Amino acid sequence: MDIIKYLKETKAELKEVHFPSVSQTITYTIIVVVLSVVVAAVLGGIDLGLREALTKFLAK
């Protein structure tokens, strides 16, 4: 495949891409950060609970 043809086709494809606006990007970033913190908190809580249960079980 000719490299020039490849680059021209790539440029044409990129013209069809619709990038999100700045406000959409900020909104999506905030959503991802909040969801990441929530998932980390839930998994941390599960880990803490299981560790405490295992500690009490092994202490018997």
C-alpha cells in the first residue's frame, strides 16, 4: 500500500470524526473520577469487611 494514499485516507477519515466539546469532555471526566472514587470506596469497604470477618474467624 502506498504511504501517501494511506495518509490521505487517514486524513479523510479524521475529518469525519466528531470530537466532544470542551464542556462534554469536562462532564465525562468528572463522571469518570466520581465513579472511580465510588467503586474504590465500595471495594475498600468489602475488603475491610472481609478482613475483619477473617480476623475474627481465625481468632477463635
